[in-house]
Amino acid sequence: MGFAGVLALGGCASGGYQAATHHWVAFDQVSGIEYRVDNNQCARETLGESGPRVLKTNTVAYEQYVSCMNEKGYVLTAYSDEQPPR
């Protein structure tokens, strides 16, 4: 497996900040720069240049974003209790 990027899913948190619960894992070896390019491209295609900054789960936009990332070779994986985010 290659690079793992972090995704903070939209939602409400009492302190205004919610820690990432999932991360993207690439099937092939990719650099951090390649991941950011792929991630930004999918976000722009899904939300547009002036769209919201947070994707809310269970929306059409979220499903389109996930589909785009999957097509680029990434899989969204939940953090386990044994492996907290870094």
C-alpha cells in the first residue's frame, strides 16, 4: 500500500473541531504531493471552486468525491482504536 491521506468528515463537534475518523490509502505508491493533487482535483470537481470547505456525509457531493478518489486508486479506511491518527 502507498500513501495515506487524512479526511476529516463534516459533522458537529462541541468544540468546533472534530478529529479525523478516516484516511485515504492508495493502492499504488504515491507521494504526498500526488495525493494532494488528486484530492484537490476531486474536491474541485465535486464542490467547484467556490463550494463549501467541508463535505458532509450522506450527500450526493460526498458520494461523488468518494467515487472520484476511488477511481484514482484510493480507498477510504476508518482509523481503528489501535491505530490513532498521527
